[in-house]
Amino acid sequence: MSETKFTPGPLETDFFNVEDYGVYMVRDSLNQAVCQCFTQYPFAGKPGISDDEAEGNAFLFRAAPEMYEELARIEDVLEDSEDCGEISLDRIKTVLRKARGEEEAK
């Protein structure tokens, strides 16, 4: 597998307000910010980003390293074998739930 260039997981999310805007902060294991997802309100005819969408973006970003690892593992299994029995549907569902914010990171 090629070397990755993104911040490895696990990542965590926090929420706070900055000047009446909601901010979802994604942090690494050293508590450093790696991504900020802001709520943006409609302005000058442009659509904003709702609280739900900003939160969803943060959950998706938080799950990205884990999703990448799982997809890379699936790629390896499919390349090495005709038998896909090693691919865990439960694991895929867990990672997708995390990306949707339905399950806390572990």
C-alpha cells in the first residue's frame, strides 16, 4: 500500500460557538486541530451550511482515516483472493455509522 499523507486517526470532534457561529473542530490524538467545520448562514444570495451539515462534515472528516484503512484492507482482500469472506460487513457498517455521526469513535 502507498504511504498516506493525511493525519492518521483516531480523530475526535468538539463543538463550540465563535461569535454566534457553530464550529465543529476535528482534533488529532495530540489535541491539535486538523479541521474546522463552520455553520454558515445564507449571505448575498449564497446558500449557507446548516448546523446539521457542519456537524455531518465533521463526522465524515473524523471517520476518513478509518474509512481509508478499511477500503485499503478491502482492496487487499479483493486483489489477493477470489473469496471475499474476510470482508466484514459489520465493520463496514460501523465505519459508515461513524461517518454519519451515529456512533462515537472508539
